[in-house]
Amino acid sequence: MISIHDHSGIEALRKRLRIDPQALRRLRGAFLRTFRGAESALEELPSAERVEFAGAVRFHDLELAEVQDSKLDGASKLLFRTADGRAIESVILRIKTGRTALCVSTQTGCAGGCLFCATGRLKGVRNLTTAEILDQAAQAGERLRGEGRPLRNVVFMGMGEPFHNEENLHAALEELWGRNGFHLSDRHLLVSTLGIPDAMRRLAHRFPRVGLALSLHSVRQEIRDSLMPLTRRWPLSELRAAVSELNALQDHPVMIEYLMLGGLTDTDADLAQLVQWLDGLRVHVNLIPYNPGMAGDTGEAAIRPSPPERLEEFLAALKRAGFRATRRHSLGGDIAAACGQLARRREPGA
């Protein structure tokens, strides 16, 4: 079958069935923009071709296996199954301001191995296809439509390092903001990365209006390397040069994600070195309180959260230094949907 996201395959089918291009455009709009669902979208086609088209096209690449709604806030975790039996998770975030965001996954796990993230403990990592990435948005959008809410923002902060699946990531971004796709604003798309300099540059060149979030967490090389083993191949000096290049290519700041760990990333020395590292860069620093559940059930004895008062002191100091800085308020902690908690706990061996 042909995926609804396969433009060339769908166009070939349209020509074979002699479907009016306008009718196909209306179908795609109904399914990808207004999230009316496959059955309703098919009504945009003439009845004579509708059955054959429906039999040849695959609208969903994922099975929605379970939905967990937070009792604390506006988060919902969606557990999907792929055709080969893999489990992935994405999260709907209903922000108090009225915005609605979707956190999507790009892999079935992550090779990053970060000590503070449950996803990094999973084995058997596989890249998701473009259609599997996009189906998370399609199914979440349909669910939100039923609530009278629009899908506004899509953030690539779920399972996986997006740049390890760069080709499918770029294809998904094209579809999310393209006129023949979901037609979201590219300014409402954000990609989070461990920090792969060349891939960061390629993203900025191809999608200058798409946001980028860098998981920095420490500017002491030895601390960053111990927390994020995969990043050892890219020195902090090279990473800073990449952020500077992004500032020249984009008109919005790079988001710097910084995890607050007691005695490890929150000391006065850490603060001074962070201010020095960021000097001259156009950034938005987002401080992340550490939740022990982020590391999974086993946790890490050497990692502990910064006291709340220390986080506030750190935040105030960054603002005094002239940086735009905020504290992240993670949603969905009671359903293991907060930052770093996506872990497919229902899969054998997870």
C-alpha cells in the first residue's frame, strides 16, 4: 500500500484513477490540516474512485495502543505500536496559556546513553520512517480536534536523537510546514539535539526558521562527557562555533537546555563558566529541574536535583548577566511523560 505521505506514489495513483487534482488536494487538507480522519477525508473523492483509492492507500503507519492522561496537568502520553511490533511514545502538551504542543519521537530508543534519561537505557534502536514520525502528528491532531483544540507546535523532543535520523527528520519537517502537508508554521517547529555540529548547520541552512534546542547541561568538558557519553567526539569549542554560525543564519535565538544537578552543574564555578561560554551568543537558556524518574527505575546514585532555591539563584544570575532565561515546567510527571522519561516500559526488556 502507498502511504498518504508518499507524494510521488499518491500522485501516480491519482493519475491512474484519473482523480481531479483539486479533489486530492481537498482530501489531503481534510486529513492533514483539519484532522478530520481518514473516513471523512475520503468523502472528498468522487464515489466512483473512493473505494479503490482507499484500498490502495495507508493512512496510518502506527497503531494507537494506549492513552494515558495526567491527573496533574494537561499532558497525555500516546503509546504507539509500529508494524514490526516496536513501541514508541509521544506526548500531547496542553499549555495553560492555551497553546497545544506535541512532542514526537524519531527513533524507537536512543544511542545517546545519557545518564539522566530513561530512553537512553533502551536497546535495539531503530530509526522511524518519515510516515511513522508524521503519523504521530496526524493521530494527535485528530484527537485534539475532538477537544476543539488546534495542533499548533510540534517539538522533536521525544524518543531518539533526531539527527541520527536526519534524512527522515528533514522529510518530516518539509511535510509539517509544506502547503501540501500539515501547513504548520515553521516557526512552531523545534528540534532538540545532543549537539551534532554539522547536522545543526545543515538544519539551519535548509530550515532557517525552524527552532533548535541544544542539550548543553554543562560547559565543563569532563562533566558533559560523563553525563552524555556520545558527545565526547564534539568538543565544546566546536559546539560553540556551531551555535555562533546558527546565530548568523537564523533570526531567532538557539535554545540552550541546561539540566540542574546538585553539586554537578549548579555550582558557582559552573555558573561563571556558563556565562563565559554563552557570552556573545544569541540564546534562550531553559533551566530544567532534574526529576529522578528521568533516569528510569534504576536511577543514578551520583545524580541528584539542585535545591529549588539554587535553581532560582542560578536563573536570576543568568538574567542579571543579560541572558533570556526561563525555568522549564515539565508536564506529565505522573504518567512518565515528562522530560527524559519516555521509556516504553511495557516492552519486554525495557
